[in-house]
Amino acid sequence: MSGNPFDGGEGDWLVVANAAGQHALWRPHLELPKGWRIVHSGPGRDGALDYVEQNSTAPVGTPTAWDRHPTSDRRERE
């Protein structure tokens, strides 16, 4: 595979988490960084993002990479 493995949404995605409760999307063919474990695997980026939304322990108001709403939409919801 050439280029950035995190570009594009095709293929399988993992959700990994660390001891601090942080979550990240990851590709199955990449080695996991030390201290991270797989908490979800499946076909499709959207499913991985949904898992993060339902299971993230990020404090309220903390910006997250998985927030798919434009900034203007977030302001309207606050």
C-alpha cells in the first residue's frame, strides 16, 4: 500500500484504545503502538466512528477527531 493508510474510508478499520480511555481509528495491517489494544473491528470506517461515539470517555466539550459535524453545527447544538 502506498500513501497514507488512513486516507480514504475503504477497507477494514479497527478502533484501538489506551489505558487513559483514548480511542483512535487504526488499520488492521499496521502494528499497534505499545499501550494500545483493539476494542472494535469491522468493515467500514463509519462503523468504527459509531463505536467511538458510543464508547468514548472523552470529557464533555473536548474536541475529538471523530466529531463529523462542522464547527457551525456544533455551535448551534451548544
